Amino acid sequence: MTNFDRNAYPTYGSGAAGAGAAVYDQGLRSYMIGIYNHMVLGLAISGVVAFGISLLGLGNPIVQTLYASPVKYVVMLAPLAFVLFLSFRFENMSYTALLGTFWAFAASMGLSLGSIFFVFKLGSIANAFFATAAAFAAMSLWGYTTKRSLSAMGSFLVMGLFGVVIVGLLNVLFFKATGLQLALNVLVVLICAGLTAWDTQRLKEQYDYVAGDAVAMGKASIMGALNLYLNFINMFTSLLSIFGQRE
């Protein structure tokens, strides 16, 4: 995410001591809670859409069109299109437009995830979700509280994720090796767990750049939620692929 101008917003030095530190801490907590609230709402939208698709049944014409026709490629690629659009256009969008686009992205991801209900048992989906939630919470808490800088680790993990994606595409198109896919899923879980800690620390530090500007804070909150949402979803789908029982 593009950095905001630190000089445009108030800083909190030693002269502010007690009251200034308290105000800063309260503002930081509100900012981080806003990020998590946006993320949870996004996950809820995705879950409702995906579960709604499952209620239609595999034989439903709409379901057949979405997942058993060329339309499936649109369904698969729509979330990626939203991510790219948000990444390149968020600075020029209003808070309201950005939030609406984020919700539309979450709905498109739910549409893409709807097929898992026809592939995996409901119990496996629930187990993978709660395992992901526990791992995500632990890593995010660590990223928030640790005094160690995770910037170097984050850069390494981002490069690793790109590598995994490229190898995964090659495996799907050419190799079709089950063992390789399993290894890639394990790597995705580990990488996204690390990215969750890194993103949390990065978002916490970013507060200094946006504090005092309600619009900048709101937009940064949505984009932060997008990053954490993607980490969660990638961990969830990978854990489901590794441990899920198929129908």
C-alpha cells in the first residue's frame, strides 16, 4: 500500500506524556479494530454468498452455469480483478466507493468459494474455518505485540508467495502432480501465517501516517482489511485442501 505523508499528521512526542500517549493508544486501538471489523464483515459477506449458493443444490441451473460452463473462469478471476482494481485505484476513490468495492469483492469471493460446498463435507469446512481463525488470531496477536521488526521477513514471504503461485499454475497446467500440490498448500499456510503477523505490524506502524485524517484512516482501514482477508482466505482454502474430507 502506498505510504501517506507523515508530515501531514500530528505526532506524539514526550511533551504530550500522559494524556497524549493515552489519546494515541486509544486512536491506534480504534484504527486496528476498524480494520478487523471490515475484515470480519467481508468474511461474513463471502460466507453468506457461498452458503447461499450451496443451498441451491448442485443440479440447479444457476449452479451449473457458474461452475460447469465457461462462466466459471469469470467467477474464478473476478476476485483477482477486484484486488488489482482496489490496489491501483484506491487513492483516487472516495471512502464510500472504496467500501462498496470491497464489499463487492467479498461477494465475488463468496461466489468463487461456493463450489467448496459441493466438493468437501460440511464438517471439514467448519473445521478448516475454525483452525484458520485460531491460527490467524495467534499470528495477528504476535505481530501486534512483538517488538521485533518483521519487515525483512515480510519481504521474503511476499517473494515466496509469488513463487508458490507461479509453481502452482505450472502444476495445474502441465505437471498435475498431487504430491507437489500438497507441498504447495502447506507452504501457502506457512507463508500466509507469517504474512498475517507482518501485515498486522505494518498496519499498526502505518497508523502514524494516517492519524488525524479521518478519510485517510478510513481508506487505509479498508485496504488493511483486504490484506488480512486475503491471508485468511488463502490459509483457509489451503488447510481445507490438505485436511478436508471430500463428498
